[in-house]
Amino acid sequence: TKTFSSLLAIGCLVSGTALAQDDLRTMALDMFAPIPSTTPSFENNPVTPEKIELGKALFFDPRMSASGVFSCNSCHNLATGGDDNMPTSIGHGWQKGPRNSPTVLNAVFNSAQFWDGRAPDLAAQAKGPVQAGVEMANTPENVLKTLNSMPQYVEWFQSAFPEEANPVTFDNFAKAIEAFEATLITPAPFDAWLNGNDDALTDLQKTGLQVFVDAGCAACHAGINVGGQDYYPFGLIEKPGADILPEGDKGRYAVTATADDEYVFRAGPLRNIAVTAPYFHSGAVWDLRTAVEIMATSQLGADLTSEEIDAIVAFLQSLTGEVPEVVYPILPPETASTPHPSG
Ligand code: HEM
Ligand code: HEM
């Protein structure tokens, strides 16, 4: 009988945890969503294999920058988590930009792009860095001149936009990059667990998920990207020091010119967060545990225990996904009419 009752106890325990796990999953599915199994699509920009290939070439082509040095991949390196692992990016003329480079992985699931959400989608976003003085410092005219000088690029634009008589445009440049970026999605253990695989998360990660929700993190970091959906004051409860929240960058205020939006930023998307240090728009914090501690104090006024923070960090590690294999593209060779690098 002893064996029987202890078996019974184990049985209850197991079915108890199974029940608890189902509850946790039901709650999680209310707030988060797994990465879809197919490439996301856009209403005004059908994603085709030709467009993806063109977008990939453009993403890796340093000749899209005035200096011929910087490609999108310079600051969004697909080999290192889709970012540059620098506090703030270095761009044209070795200039230091004002903000940390966010990952392009899963950026397609953000409701708007940039730390302040100033670009509504990836196509609008892609036109920014090419022209930004501290990034690629180029002009749309010079980009088109460069592309038109290489017959192979003109052909690629024709196959990517077969309906258009004159497909080599800056809009199509951006649309092709958007299509490529739509393929940069990274299913993670968290998705496998959301989809029903009980063993995809460790017990500590499950505890961490529960703490993440109970403490209130999920109020701001939700959706497919566990963030990236909405804007909140950085320092809602307690403003971090100027080393972490520099006074000169007022965030969303620059977009809306509304006083309430001073120091308001998009809640960071947390997928792949464990591989995209340093953290925050200032890139001032190198350690994920410290970033979590700062969030607990600044956003929630919560005094989390060391165990709770460990559990949250373990949960965040379950958001590190599998990066799709990207074959490095061989780019079209320059011709006599290709503009030379400048600056
Ligand atoms: C932001 C893509 C070139 C540095 C972003 C975002 C995307 C992106 C999708 C928004 C991500 C998010 O909000 O979560 C691209 C593409 C590029 C390119 C397609 C090439 C056309 C560069 C270069 C640099 C750079 C060359 C560095 C010199 C940054 C920085 C941000 C950013 C610092 C954040 C800016 C802010 O929030 O104000 N990029 N990027 N990017 N990128 Fe790039
Ligand atoms: C950024 C985690 C609670 C709003 C971040 C980042 C992490 C994080 C790791 C850095 C993202 C990056 O550098 O890419 C957490 C955790 C929380 C929590 C673990 C609970 C303890 C909250 C809450 C809010 C919020 C409750 C809203 C009231 C933000 C905002 C940012 C951010 C606005 C961007 C800050 C910046 O401008 O750099 N969060 N967060 N977070 N989070 Fe949270």
C-alpha cells in the first residue's frame, strides 16, 4: 500500500503540474502568440521568392551607402543576432549614432519601427538609414544611379516587380528589403511550448514566465515579439540615471511633439534579447540581469528577489530562436558608370 499511495501521490503531483502547466499556457496564449509557421505577408507588397532574393542582395550591399562601406548588415549583422553589439552604432565617417541598433530579427512583428516608432512599417523604415547622415549618408538618386549602373540589378528588379515598366525605384528598393526582412523570423523554445510541447521550457523558465506575468512585465511586453507593440515612459515609476536614460533623447516626443511623450519609448521586443546586448536605446547596460533589475525598479517599482530575477532571465533565454540560414549573396559587379564611393 505504501508504494501504491506514493505512486498515487506522484500521480496527483504529475497531473497537478500538468494542470498548472495548461493554466499557464492558457494564460500565456492570452498575452503572447507563437511565431507563425509561414512568412508574414503584406497587403501592398506581396512577398515572392524573387523579391526576397533582391532584398537580400540590397541588405548585404555596402554600395548602397555613400562611402561604399556600410550595408544594412553592418549594423544588423545576421551572424550576431541581427544587431551590432555596440552601445550605439558607428556609421558614415566613423560617426557614433545616438541610439542602439535594434535587431532586424522578427522586426516584421513590431507594430512600428524604431525606438520611438517613427516608421510605420519595414518599407518606410528601410528608406531611413540609407539617407541618415550618421548611417549610410546616401541619397535616393545616388542609390538608383548605382542600381541602374549594374544590369544584373535591373534584371533582378524586373523579376521582382514584373508588372512595372520602370521597376528600379526607391519605393521598390524598400519593398524588396521589407520582403527579405519578413523571412528573418526565429522560432524559439517558447514558441514550441506555446504550441503544446511541455518539455520545450525548463521548470525555471516556466517559473520565470509566471513571474514575468505576475510582476507586470507582460503589461508592456506582450504580443508575438513580447514587446514592440506600444509606447511607455522609460522611468514610469522611477527615472533611471542619465547614464542609462540620456537627457538629450526625448524619444517619442520627437515624433508627436506632445509633452506627455517626453522620454516615452517603444517597449523593446524581447525575442533574442539574450543575444542582443547591450540594452536599452542608449545601449548603456551590458548585462541582461541588470537590465531586468532596472526594468523592475523603473517601470514597476518592484523589488524582485534574486531568485525571481534569475527565473525571468531564464525565461528570456527561451526567446532565443533559430535564425534562418542565409546564404551570403554574390552581388552584381560594378560597371564604368557605377558611382564611386564618396566621403
Ligand atoms: C533601426 C533596418 C541600416 C542602425 C532599424 C530597424 C530596422 C532597420 C528594421 C528598426 C528595428 C526596430 O525598431 O525594432 C535597416 C536596414 C538597413 C539599415 C534595412 C539598410 C537599408 C543601418 C545602418 C546602421 C543602422 C547602416 C548603422 C550605421 C540602426 C539604428 C536603429 C536602426 C541605430 C535604431 C534607430 C532609432 O530607433 O532611432 N534598422 N537598417 N541601420 N538601425 Fe538599421
Ligand atoms: C525595455 C524587460 C517591464 C517598458 C526593456 C528591455 C528589457 C525589458 C530586457 C531592454 C530591451 C532592449 O534593449 O532591446 C522587462 C522586464 C520587465 C519589464 C523583465 C518586468 C520586470 C516593463 C514595463 C514597461 C516596460 C512594466 C512599461 C510600463 C519598456 C520600455 C523599454 C523596455 C519603454 C524601452 C526602454 C528604452 O528606451 O531603452 N524591457 N521590462 N517594461 N521596457 Fe521593459
